Amino acid sequence: MENDATDTPLLSVQDVLAHNTPADCWLVIQGEVWDLTSFVGEHPGGPSVIVKYAGRDATDAFVEIHALSILRENLSTQHFKGRLDTSTITPEWKQSTQKTQATAKPRGPKPELASLINSYDFDKAAAASASEKAYTFYSTADTDCWTRDANESMLKRIWFRPRVMKDVTTVDTSSSMLGISMSMPLFICPAGVGSLIHPDAEKALFRASKSMGIVEIVSTNSGHPLGDIVEQAPGHPFLFQLYLNKQKEKSRELLLKAESLGCKAIFLTVDSAGRGKRESDERLKSDELLRDPITGKMMKAGAGLTRLMGSFIDQGMTWKDIEWIRSVTKLPLILKGVTSAEDARIAMAHNVDGILISNHGGRNLDYSPPTILVLLELHKNCPEIFDRMEIYVDGGFRRGADIIKALCLGAKAVGMGRSFLYALNYGAEGAEHLIQLLKAEMEAVMKLIGIRDLSEVYPGLVNTADVDHLVPSGPDHPYIRWRARSNL
Amino acid sequence: MENDATDTPLLSVQDVLAHNTPADCWLVIQGEVWDLTSFVGEHPGGPSVIVKYAGRDATDAFVEIHALSILRENLSTQHFKGRLDTSTITPEWKQSTQKTQATAKPRGPKPELASLINSYDFDKAAAASASEKAYTFYSTADTDCWTRDANESMLKRIWFRPRVMKDVTTVDTSSSMLGISMSMPLFICPAGVGSLIHPDAEKALFRASKSMGIVEIVSTNSGHPLGDIVEQAPGHPFLFQLYLNKQKEKSRELLLKAESLGCKAIFLTVDSAGRGKRESDERLKSDELLRDPITGKMMKAGAGLTRLMGSFIDQGMTWKDIEWIRSVTKLPLILKGVTSAEDARIAMAHNVDGILISNHGGRNLDYSPPTILVLLELHKNCPEIFDRMEIYVDGGFRRGADIIKALCLGAKAVGMGRSFLYALNYGAEGAEHLIQLLKAEMEAVMKLIGIRDLSEVYPGLVNTADVDHLVPSGPDHPYIRWRARSNL
Amino acid sequence: MENDATDTPLLSVQDVLAHNTPADCWLVIQGEVWDLTSFVGEHPGGPSVIVKYAGRDATDAFVEIHALSILRENLSTQHFKGRLDTSTITPEWKQSTQKTQATAKPRGPKPELASLINSYDFDKAAAASASEKAYTFYSTADTDCWTRDANESMLKRIWFRPRVMKDVTTVDTSSSMLGISMSMPLFICPAGVGSLIHPDAEKALFRASKSMGIVEIVSTNSGHPLGDIVEQAPGHPFLFQLYLNKQKEKSRELLLKAESLGCKAIFLTVDSAGRGKRESDERLKSDELLRDPITGKMMKAGAGLTRLMGSFIDQGMTWKDIEWIRSVTKLPLILKGVTSAEDARIAMAHNVDGILISNHGGRNLDYSPPTILVLLELHKNCPEIFDRMEIYVDGGFRRGADIIKALCLGAKAVGMGRSFLYALNYGAEGAEHLIQLLKAEMEAVMKLIGIRDLSEVYPGLVNTADVDHLVPSGPDHPYIRWRARSNL
Amino acid sequence: MENDATDTPLLSVQDVLAHNTPADCWLVIQGEVWDLTSFVGEHPGGPSVIVKYAGRDATDAFVEIHALSILRENLSTQHFKGRLDTSTITPEWKQSTQKTQATAKPRGPKPELASLINSYDFDKAAAASASEKAYTFYSTADTDCWTRDANESMLKRIWFRPRVMKDVTTVDTSSSMLGISMSMPLFICPAGVGSLIHPDAEKALFRASKSMGIVEIVSTNSGHPLGDIVEQAPGHPFLFQLYLNKQKEKSRELLLKAESLGCKAIFLTVDSAGRGKRESDERLKSDELLRDPITGKMMKAGAGLTRLMGSFIDQGMTWKDIEWIRSVTKLPLILKGVTSAEDARIAMAHNVDGILISNHGGRNLDYSPPTILVLLELHKNCPEIFDRMEIYVDGGFRRGADIIKALCLGAKAVGMGRSFLYALNYGAEGAEHLIQLLKAEMEAVMKLIGIRDLSEVYPGLVNTADVDHLVPSGPDHPYIRWRARSNL
């Protein structure tokens, strides 16, 4: 579809302003007028941010998160209402919508990329130079941020048990996921808002994944259309993350498109039936966004309304939906977000092709278990799964040493999310530099624990004694016989 | 009784000043002259604060804590001596008693209620805006405040074990206590000094409990008469907390009044045979209140005199008193303040209807056990109790996640005290907002651990491995055979 | 002996200055000239401080630590050389010796005694108002101060297990040591330098011990003669701490004098065969005292010279010396400083009358075990000792709650040292106030754990689960079979 | 060889400047022109620092690390190209190379040596007074510095179990290593860059080792030729640390030279197959040294290039190389850097003469085990080794108490590295003072735990309960049966 100026209606500001309520909601985006009424409840970012611009020009806010092309990708032509007659723009109308928020402005100069020497440096650089909005959204996590921080601290509490006098003249970090060869067993976790820090977002990460020989899991919520991303590095394998949509047809379309574009596997997110309360982010938004999209009244920030409304994600997803996905695509299917041996066992029963142990970086449910402990839990309570499928893990990985620890404990590959978002501050080059640093760290560790390639990792190379007591001993509580209250 | 101006004596300032000793103690409260001599030793807040105003006008200090109506509620008419002849007031007399203490003044502006997004925000808002006297009294605890802080930190050390792929499209937090339906299993703990932060105090909390569908335990020491509180929300169930009075008749009256007003259950406090040494509070008071009410001399603050004198609470209460209470009322009887499996077992033997595991928010005995550990202790050493009665718990609960953890471990409902006092800073609306926030947090957690209603909670949804070693293994010490020294 | 001016030589400053070396060392103290040459090596405070004043007036430095009467008490008349002819004093001579050190001056005003409400307040008050020299000496400990701090932190990690519904209308803290009745089971630990903070020192403490009904252990190194101390409270029992002197005759004299003055028991210090490196104290002294008393050269502070020289304590003391003491006195004999089950067992074999578990407040050997853990160790590895003798403990006790914890674990009484030195800042009244505070804290705890008198304490009232794993499991290391290298 | 001015070519600045690339690299050092092209890749300090001075005068940078004599020691005469014709020096040429870097300048005055009273004081003094370059290089460690800090903190978590009533009138710290008598069981760890803080470097340390009766392990990378070091204290035994060179002949020469100079044993470093990422050091260097020596382009600091290139250390060293060393020299052979029971067992099978448990001060592999835990691991999983050879340990030792703890746990002697580098700030006298302090600390501890000489140490004198759970229980992971992924 082309929205050519010659065959589309020309609409005045007055026409647009007539549709300024949640129940009748038109927006102007780069000169085009769109009726988003039916999309308000499906917007991944929540309805408020759309309703806020009802009847107005939302271009600035839109491009902060999305590529323009994603609009046509996701909406049928019937929602396109015409082009704005720019001669009708009044100073008041313009001014009321075009203000760039203070929180969306870069906060300072970026340090030189060459001066960043570890993943923490990317974090610090983003904190100092990216917009407050971007950094807050990336760094935040659910409520007390306990799980976000524990992901990292538990990894640190695992020691190496280095072996000496091994010939490590050359070391080789190469590995594979699902048969895809990789220069190192690292993948980029899906994230939908890379545009906040760099307009190229997923496109830049995909270029970097190719140049460095790793893989990216592209998000359902990418700011760029999947096709645009994939064409950045033709032929390079990619993976696709799926949020199952309440409207299953939309998910079917996505799956078929991903498959048609050469996707190698589907990562179905299973840890997002609810949404985390990311308080630093809420505080930031509450200064800007306090109107209830339904009632139109000022609403109480934090009362949960924004968070619970409008999600397109199917909170009714159950194990049966695995069959439905299998009916749509034969691509390998990995469950992203399993954090218990019990669910790992059910996943085996459903013959999925892998699981990604993840707690969403602590963003959804605080006090969900640090992922490295879940990896240990699988060994304790469901060890047979390591013979059945590949196990991946993310959460808190910052160092090459962290990656090696997880590999020693049976992970096939490790994912990183926040660090890549911080690296995006420097575009594809930033991501490449991050990967180089991690690879160099891995190589140094490999030499120093005495292995030449990753076929040699095994649990005897790490000492988990400091955290072993934290791993649940089995599916039942060690001494509580009482079960659900309904049995009382 | 009406103290009508026409049929009561008119007393001069000189008349009043003649009764200015602990042994002969008249006070003026809103123009009325009362002889409080016999009440000095019974005052829940200690004798000093009364004796300080002997022969003077105590109105300001009185209304800070109490409704005026409570005076007539608690004292027989014989203590009313007449009305003050205001023409006899001298500037010196007035000035010497009417000064509002600096510590009783609000310290700053309140943030907008809508900007508070969790229970901690209410704490911070109270710290910044309420009077120093109110915040200090609410936040204080016994001596080192170790138990107050451990209540909270132990809850944080418990992890969730989330389950995925459950249909949680809708979740339902409703539950019940003693057969009373509730929108969520949360109750407001009794507290007697809400007036320090808001004049409506318990009345506001009772209105909020009705509008939000939870229940309030009203304190023996409420600032408002019980009847005034109950009439705020006619028909809404309430619970009543009892301190057994040394003068049993007074307790009988209270119990009968509570029953007559529709009370649903009695929470007998059993953890207050002594009184905590709340040092931040003592320091604050010692600046204002250093005269020994008995000797009239300046006394040593902190030497324990103020704390140990004058309490009306029966420190001789034993298990036999359960029978006495049963003889007065047939209402369900819950023991508030049990913290050991041994006492839980005795409570069962006495057929009480429930226990509330509580350490009084750490306010009475520092180093008493964090309550969530006591809940675990019951499972370990007295598991049969969960089949016999409902178990409640309070202490350190700040998040919806905390509540869910306790429910998973067998609690039927959870109480919060300090947070509601801080919320009272905003009256009933503040309490409602707090409850809304907690309910939204609970709902998010329920979705993310994979349960739809509270009949599905069970211990397998939490991991207590980090604190299990802190739970006593049984009634006896693990390796000390020696018992009481008297047996030496 | 009387040093009457009429029958003693009159000596000039020139006469005195002729004896200004370690090997020939005269000092002037309050107008009297003493030859301290033979005492240089025996001085409990080390030789340097004496040699520093060789040939000069040492009055200021002397009275800071000692009563003048102790000079005649400890030195035979032959060391008295005469009186100083004050007409010979030159300005230079006077000025060079009479300067009060900056570190010996009070640092600020004392808070009002009545405003101190716990033992920590006494510490803070001393830190703010006492001389730097006094506070540094009292608060210091060996090297890293790990044991000093762990004494306290381990006590905090022990929880109560309160019992409810006990009749605690009245509680009674009275107890006894060795048959001596006490108002509470608390004793004052021996300390020899109380004069640094108050001239009355041990005398004030002894008065307070009588007025409050507790007992004091008087130090071998008291600043006042034992007789002077005892006459402060005639008839009140006292205990005597002994450092065995290399010259056994001196110890015999001390023991006989103590016995003759009514001493009830001897506490033989067994943990001082070496001397701690108290670094904050060394740094303070090194600014003033850098001359090697032997070579006369500037010495390296901290090289251990000051610490290892000149001690009068017998580092060759062995178990056989128990017999020698028994041959001198039949008073009960308690060993102060036992910290292992092994030595406790040997103590039993030598039929001593008690042991005081002590690590000298962490002042002698850092990383020696926190005393409350030693108490637990005895239960684990030498439980029979509790049937054989009374066990006392000191180290880190700050609260009435701490005392109750130790009593529950089998201690017969608890000692406090530093807190009493800080309380001496206010003389006897300060010590009395401290004891009152501790007694009130004990009473509150007793009511709240449900006991009426101290015959009811027993291990089931505390939960030691948080520290149990730190208690050695037996005399041998749990998994190291290898013993001394000599057996290799 | 003598580079006499009369028989060597005189070269102009222009001649030198013609060789200013990595592939053709001449340097001027103290007036001599050297062709270092073939040495660029072998330089222990990496190639960059050489290439940086290609075609220029490197004197300042050279003498900072090396004695001038080491140049002739290590390079054959063919690399000497002639003397610089000083008349050809231009101001520009001179200025461009002779600038002393700011980071190489002392930062402040040194405190008086006599005022330093423990090893930490030397650290603080170096931090305040040595050049930033020196202090940063000495204090740094791999990545997160976790192991560096844990070495120390784990030692602190071990308690003493003192014994009393032992005759400790005199204590004797003397011991031996490999039959070499020592005044105390302490050795100086090898370090190659002492010149950064003092020009005498290893020479000063060797003088101190003799005067104080301990031993020094001289590094392969010493800044002074071995002969120059040894002649400082003729006849005093020394040990030699060896990095096996990729060019085995070079190692043979070194071994033979060491043997000829009277070396008593070879310490073969086995923990340096890779090189740590010492980030504080990298950051410092990256400000000065950003040119890739190969490409000539600005390089990304931290990308690992500097660290992985140019090492002369044989990363292919295996157990077979033990035989090769044995074929070169019959000196006792100790493996430096063993950190697992498994490798200890292999070391036994290869009949080495001892092992030095070391993690290189945490400088090479972060998260390698704290060395005191490795000592415990040997007792648990390889106890027979203590009957077969002497075991040494270094890492985190700061106190005499630390040394005694290791001896009690079976170490024959203890090494310290960083502390001696900090002490070098004061030359040989500084090292002597440090040793005196440690010896005095040891003596005090010995008296206070009740031993007279080091034949009496044994595990029962320490309590390791706080760290025992961190020691791996055996060669296999406690519950992970899965081994290397290649077996999947």
C-alpha cells in the first residue's frame, strides 16, 4: 500500500481534533492521519501513551520507539484516514504536542568507545549519556529489583576450579545453538525498545550479530519490521521471540512471516502472563502521563491501571497452545522463561526443542529465582533434561567468566539483554565491541582454567558450594506437608 | 450525661491550680474540669503525661491523641468537676500550658497521594511531612530495632518458584477470615494513636476497610470510642483487640460493648506483659517530660520508670484467663502475639479459634523471632495446628509479594500496622490507595506464579532455603541438654 | 612510712638530673624523689613511660593513671631518695616536664547523665567528652579488632523464643556468684586504668557495686591501693583479679593482702601470656613516646619493642601454678580467659572453682573466639562442666537482653568492662545509672519471655540456629587428620 | 662485551628515526642504540610499550622498570647498533620522548618508616606517595578483583582456638623450607617490576631477606640481572621463579645460570597460561598507549590485544615439561599456582618437590579459589600429599596471625608479594621493617595460642567452621552427574 498524496484525503487539524478520546482516537504521525481506536487496547506499550496524543501529532513520541514502517506493517489500510493539511496547523496545536520531553534528551557526551573495556562500562556510559527515559526503562526491574541484582550476585558467588599444565596455546570459543554455528555461545536477548537509544535498534544488533558470528533473538515488539531487520544481514540466521497474542491470528501471521524470512527457531515467552511493576519507570512516566485513558480523569499513578490494561499478550496461554504453534510452524520451539524443574519436566513431556531459563532480567516478577540457581535446580531435580534438549540461560551475565560458569553447569549458550541495549548507544559498532570484549574475556578464562575448546567444559571446573544450599531440594518443600489451602 | 453549662459548677483557674500534684490532679480539657487522680495509674500512655498538666489546661495534648468523646466514655460522671470560668484565665496560666510542642507540628508538605506507588512511599511521605512525634512513635521499636528490621528482611530472603503456562486471564484475590468474606486476605492491625497523624484515626481506617472490602482490628486504646468508629460503616464487620485489664471488670465491659456493636472476634494480645524500650521515642519525650510524677523531681530518662509504671495491662494474665474470657463472650477468640510452637500447642489445648503470629512489629521485645520464621516453625514442630485453626501473621509486610509468600506458607491472612498509620496521613483515602496498591501487586504476582485464586497457594510456590536453617528444629535446643539452672 | 620533710634529704634539680638514664632513673612525683631504676622493667604500663621522665618531674603523667598512695604501697622505702628542693627548680626544667599532653585533655562537655538511656550512650559520651588518650585506650583491641566486634555481633545473632501467658506481675533479677547474693548477675570486670577518665576509678566502681548490689573484680593493676578501694564500702564483698608475677613473692603478698581485706575469690588471668597489639593506642603513643628506653635512640613504633619488654606477668605460668596458688590461699579460684572446651576440661581436672570465658575484650588476641560461641562449645564438647562449677562470661555485652541470652545458655553471671569505664566518666553515679538501665532492660526482657526469676532461664528460651554452625564440633578439626608438623 | 665509545658506530637521530615501526624498531637507551625488532614479540611487558618508542629515546621508560645491565644480559651483541651522536639531537626529538608521564611521578611525601606499624600501613603509604603507575600496577588484579579480596577475607574468617597455661616465656618462630633454615617461615614472592617504586628492586629485597633470615624467590622477569641480585648478599640462599619460555633454550640458559649462582630450588609458575585483565592498570595505560603495534592504528583499549599478544610464556606447557626441566637441572622443583586437589595429585605422580598454592594474588584469573580454601581442599581430598612434600601458600596474607593460621592448617611456609612491593617504597630498610612487624605479630600470637615453636602448630588451634562449607567436597560436583558437553 502506498499513501500517495494524490489519492488520499487531506484532513485539517480540526478534523483530527474531533477524534480525541479513547473511544475515538486519531493521531498524526509524520503527516499521516491514523485511526488507532481499535489498537488502543492492543498497544504493547499500554494504551495511555496513545490516548495522550488523541487528536494530535504524535510523531516525536512515535519515532522514539518505532520505525515509521512498522505502522503500515501492523495496521490495515482501513485505519489510514488521510494526510494532514499542514496549512491548517495552528501554533497552539503544534506547540501542545511537539515538545520533546526533557527525559528523552541525551544527558551528556558519550565516552570514546575505545575507552570502554568491559560490559559495566557500557552501563555507566549509558547512565551518563543516554536519555533518562532510555536508561530508566532499560535498567529498571520489578518492585525491589531483588531478582535483577541476585541474577548477577549469584553468578559471582560461583568459583572456578582451574586446572594447570594443559596445552592452551590456542583456544576456540566456537559453539552452536540448534545446529547454528557461532563464534561463541552468546545470543542477543529480544528487546523491543532499542530505538530509545539508537534509531537503528534491532537492525544494528543484527548487523553486529552477523559480523561477530553470534545470533540475535528478534522481539515480537521490535521497533522495526522484521523484514527490515533481516535484510541488514542477508543469509545470517536469526531467531524469533513470540508473545502469544490474544488474537491467535496475529500470532499465526507473525510466525509465518518469520518462517518465510528464514527464521531458525521460535522462542515462546512464557513468563509474561502478568507484567512487572517497574517503579523507577513508573515514577518517570507518572510525571508525564496521568490521564486515565478510559475515564479521562487524572489517575493514580501506580495503582496498577496502566500496567494491567491493554496488553495484547494472551494471559490464558496454557500447555495446549504448544500444539497450536506446532500446527502453524515446524520450526524448533524453545520456551523462554522456565524457572522450575517442574515446568522443565512438563516441557519435556510436550517435546519442545529447548528451554531458555530466564526471569526476564527480573523485570516481571521480583523474587523469582536467580537463573543460575535454576540451572543447578535442573541438575538436582530434572537431570534427564540435559540429554533431551539444549538449555539456555540469561540474566545477570556481564563477564566472559560468567558465560563460562554457565557452560560448565550445562548451559548450551548464554543470552544478554541489557548490556546490548547499553551497547546500542554506539550502534552496531558498540555491540561488536562488547562482543569482542566478552570473547577476549572468555578466551582468557579458558586458558586459565585449562581448556582449549568448549567441548571440555564440565561441572568439575566450578565450585558452587557457596550457593548450593539455596537450590530447592525437590518439587516439594523440605518440611511442609501442608499443601493448598483448598485442601484444608 | 450532658455537661450542660447551666447545671454544672463554674470553677476558677485558682480552683483548678489547687489540684496540681500526682496525688490530687485536676485537668482542664476543652473548658471542662476533670479530676484524673484515680486514672493517673491506669493511663495507657503512662502517668507522666497527665501529671505534667496537673492544674492546667491539657486540651492541646489531649486532642493530639484522643477524641473528646473518649473522656466521657471512660470516666464516670463523678470525675467531672465543672466548667472553667474563662474570665479567670490569666495570661501566665494560659501561656504555660497551651504551647504546641515543636515535635507535634507537621514537618513539611505532603507529596500528592497519586504519586505514591508502594507502601514504602507512604513511609517516606510520613517521615517528611508528619510531625516528628507521630513519625517517631510509629517507626520506633524496642532497643536495637533488630526484630523490626528482620521481620522485613527475612520475607525478602524467600524466593518464588513461579509456574508457567497457566490460564491466568483473570485472577481473584478474595479470601476470608473466620468466615468473613474479604476482597483480599489483609487486615489492619490495631493501633491506638492514629490521631497523632490524622484526627479521624480509626474512623478513617474503618471507612477504608469497608470501601475496600477488608477488615480492621480495632484497638482497646483507640482514640475514638468504639461506637463512634463502628458507626462510620454500619454493618461492616470488625474485630476487636483486647488488652486484659488488671481490673477485669473493665475488660468485661469492653467485651460486652464490642459484642453489642457487632464485633466478629476478639484478638487477645498476649505479647505485652512487659513494655518495649523504644529509644527514639524515649529520647524525644525526654526533652519534654522529665518530671517524676510521683516524686515531682527531675527523673532520669530511660531508667525505666516511665515504662514500667502505670500500665493497666494485666501482667499476671495466664492461660486460665482464656476461660474467663470465654465466660464473658462466645465470640471467636484469637491469641495475638504467639511466637513459638510450644505456645501454639498450648493454644490448641485451650481450643482458641486462631492465633496471630506477631512480635508487635518488634516494638516490645527485640530479638523476638521474625514472624515468617515462626510460621515455618509451626510447620516444623506443630504442623497439626493448620488443620485446627486459622493462622494469621503480621510484621514486616510491605508488598503484595510478601502477602503471597505468607499465604503460600499457610497463613490465612496477613496484617499490616505501620503502613496503615503512615497511610492515615492522607485519611481514609490514603488507606484506600494503599490497599489498592497492595491488591494490584498481589494480582501481578498471582499471574506470574501461575495461580488464579488463593485456593491454589501452597508451599511449593516458594523457596525458603535461604532461611530454613534459622528455624528452630524443635522445642529443645539442638545440643544443649542442660535446662533451667534451678535443676543444677 | 612517713616521708616527713624534716627527716628526709632535700635534693636539688641538679641532683635529680644526674639520674636520667634507664640504668639510673630517678623521678620526682609530687615533690618526692624516687629511684625507679629497679622498677623500670616491672612497670605494668611498660618501661618507656618511666624512662621518658628520667631526671624530671613526672607528677602529671603519674596522677593520670595512679593514686599517689600506690607509690608507697608498691615500693620499699629504700627507693625514696628525698624531697625536691623547690628553690632549685629552673624554668627550663619545669617546662620540659609539666606539659599536659593534648591527648590527655577532655575533648568536650559531657551530656547530662539523665539523658543517657543505654550502654551505647555511655560509649558515645566518652568518645565525645573524655580525653583522646582515655577513650583510645579503652576502646582499642588487638590488631583488626575482629574479636572485639564479633563478641557483640554474635550475641545479636541469637534470637529469643518468648513464652506467653505467664504471670510476670513481678520479676526478680537477683542471683548469686560463688554464694554471694547479688541484685542481678552482673559483675564489673577488672581494669587498671580507670583513673584516665575519673580520679576515683576503682573506688567509685566499688561504691557503685555496693549501692546497686553487684560485685566488682578488682585488678592487680588498680590505680588505687586495694585497701583504699575496699574501705569505700566496708563489708561489701569483692573479688580480686591476679596476674601471676614472675616474682612469685609479689603475687603471694598480693593474695595475702586481698584475703586479709576480705576478698571472696581470686580470678586468675590466664589469657595474657602475650600482649595484644592495640594499634590505635600505639599510634597515639608513638607521637609522644618514641625513645627506646634501653638504647636511648628513637625507636620504631610498632616494632613490638614496647609491647614485649618489661612485662611483670609470668609468661611461664602453667597448670602447676594452680597448686602454688592453692598453697597460698584457700579462696575460691576462677580462671579468667578460658576459651576452649579442651582447657575447660583441664580446669576441671585441676578442681578450680569456676571459669570466666573471656577473650579480654578482644584486646589480647584478635581472632580468638567470640565468647558466646565458647559457651556453646562447652555445651557441645564439655557439657559436664556445668554440673561441676559456675561458668561466667564477658565480652560484647551491652544490653540486658545480652545478659539474659548468656544466662539461658548456662552462664551464672556476666561481666562488663568497657561500659563501666565509659560510665566512670560520671563517677560512681554513672556506674549506678548504667546498672539501673541494664537491670530495667533485664526486667523488661524477663516479662516478655515469660519468666519471673532467674531460676527459670534455660536454653529453650533462645534460638542459636544462626551461629550453631560456627561452634567447633569437637576437639579435633572436622576433616584434618594431620596434626603437628613435628609428627610429619 | 663492552660498548666502548671508540669501537662502536656513532649514529645520528636521523639514522635512528629511520627505524620507527614495529617491523623495524630501534630504540635509544642511555645513549646506546639497540635494534629491538626481534624482541618486540617476546617482551614480558607486551610489545606496545616498545613500539611506542620506536625511533626514539626510551631511557626514561626503560629505567623505570629495568636496570640498564639487563639489556646486555638479555640481548646478544648483534642487536647493539652503536652510540647516539648527541650533537644530532634536535629539541623536537628530545622533547617528544623524554617527557616523564604524570602517572610515573611520586604523588606525595612518604610517612616516616617508624610510623608504619602493620602491613596495611605500607599499602596506604604507597597509595599516597608512590607513583600512580606503580601503585596501580601493584594493587590491581583480574577483572572484578573478587579473588584478590577473597584471599584476604577468607583468612579473616578463620578463628583461633587458643590454649592457656603453657610456658611461653620464650617463643621461637624459626622454621625451614626445603632444608633452608629461616628465622620465620616467610618468603618473598617473585615480582618483576619492583623498579617502579625503588631502583634497587630485587636487590634491596635480597639484602633484606638475608639480614632478616628469610628467603626470596627471584622472578624470571626481574629488573636486575640475577647475578647482580645475588651478589648483594653472597652466600645467602635464594630461590628462582621460572616462566617456561616458548623458546626452551632460553629457559635452559636461565636454569643453568640460576643453578650456577647457587639457587636452591626452582618455582615453576603453572598458573599463567593466560593473562589476567587488570582493568585499573589497563585504564591507566590506555591513556598513554593506544597505538596498535602491528597496524599502527589507534586500537581499542581492553579489546584484549595488548594482553594476548607477545607473551614469551609457553602456553603449551604440559606435565611432560616437568621431565624436560628435570633433564636440565636437579634442583628441587616446586609448582607455583596449583589450586585444586586434582592437580596436586598429578603433581605427586610427577614427583615434584613441593607445591605453592597460589592464584597469583588474583591477578590472572578472577574467581579462582581463595588459597586458604585450597589448603583445606587438599586436606579433604588429597591429604596424603602432606606426607609427601612441603606445601606453601600465598595470597592475602597481611598479618602474623594469617601466617600462623596457614601453618596450623599444614602449610610449611607462607609467601607475600604485594606487601613487599609496597615496603620497597623504603628500600631494603622498608622490607626489613615489614618482616620485623610480621615476626613480632607472629610471636605475640604464638604466646597467646600457647605454643613455643612451630613444631607445635596443628589444625586444632584454628576453627575453620565459617568457611568449611565452601570447600569442594571432592573432585566431582556434589550433585551434577553430567560431565563435558561433548559426551551429550
